[in-house]
Amino acid sequence: MDIRDRVCVVTGGASGIGAALAERFIDERATAVVIADLHADRTMEAAERIGATGITCDVTDEVQVAGLVEAVESEHGPIDLFCSNAGFSIDGGVEVNDDGWLQLWNLHVMAHLYAARAVIPSMKAAGGGYLLQTVSAAGLLSSLTSLPYTVTKHASLAFAEWLAITHREHNIKVSALCPLVVDTPLTDRFELDKSAGAIVTTDQVADAVVAGLAEETFLILPHPEVADFVRRKGEDEDRWLEGMSRWWTSVTGDPKRLSG
């Protein structure tokens, strides 16, 4: 997909990766760029700064997501590219309480479902469209800092794969954005994971996204080394698990410790 002359929506678009994507889509001469985020003031400020449209939306609320899609389609016509990008993390392992697990499940899985439910019918009617889902390398590998983040990101990747398989016949393309560590406010929550590879900027992620969309690649990897990590995992998962355990012990000094 070429971004030029497209109608694009980016959730979690007021900061971090979402803000970089929205700004890059403006630079690529999209017809319209709409950023959706939870806090009204921050959303409108970010939209005004780059010349986008801002809409306040809690993506874990299906009614609000449907309203977002309806508002964009009413103002700009069918959505060509919907980027489900909002995300968060909570440090910890099995001790994280149910509310924390549900928060990440709703944000990393249900929000993607709500977006797909809302936008796929009009994409099918228009003859096609594109769904970009920010997943994380944690969905392919693991983030040892956060068990609920890892589990919900794996589910997010599975959802993206299912959509890519079942909606290809409708000319609806799907990409999963899977960076390792990105220089955003969320980075500090992955202190231990920083040693796994280089930290890229949000602009570098946006570059990878534009290139990946142009090639219509399912996995968009701003860190190319992630492909090698995944290959090694697939070749011998027992060896991969052993290596990850050794690394975990080396960086924490205590294999039972789950937070940075």
C-alpha cells in the first residue's frame, strides 16, 4: 500500500510510535490522518501539531471504537488503513492481579477485535483495505519483564495471523508491527529487555512501517535481528528456552525475579 491519497487512522496516536506513524503519514501525503487517543487534551494537541484530526477514544470500549470509525467514514469516506497501535505494560509474572491481566487483554486483544469488527465491513464494500497491528517482538519471542504483556502480545499476533488468512480473499491486507525495544515512554518498563538489542527511534519504526506497507509484508521488523531470533527459536525451542533462561539469570542475578 502506498500511503499517498489514503485515509489513515492511528490509535494511541498522541505519543510514541503512534505519533511517529501519524506524522510520517502526513509527510507521505495521506488524504486524511486521524489520531485517536484516550486523553482529549493530549490528543488534540498532537493532532494540531502535525495537521491531523484528533478524536478522543478509549479503544477498550467497543461503542467508542465503532463511533470513531463512523466519525472518520462520515467525514473522510472509507478508511484505507487502520493502525491498532495503543499499548501498555505491567511489570510482573503470575502474581499480577486479575485487573492487570484484563487491562492488557482488553488493550492488546479486544481493542484489535473491536477495530476489525467496526472497519472490515466498509473495507470489504470498498474492495479492500489494510490493518496494521502493533504487536511487539514479545509476541514472537518473550518479554521476561512482563508475563501479561508477553501473553497478550502472543494473542495479538495470533489474531493478526487469523485476519490475514481469512480476509485475503477480500483484498484486506494485514501487517503485524513487531519491534524489539523502541525509545518511547514505555521503554523504561522494559529495563531488562534493553540488553537484548539496539534501541531504535520512533522515526525508524515509522520508516520500517512505510516500507513494510509498500511491500505488504505481514511481519514488519524494525529490528531485523528479530527474524534471526525467531528462526533460532523455531529450529530448536528447547535450546532457545535454555539460552533465554541463562540470559535471564545473568541479567537479574535471580531467576525468580520478574521485574526490572
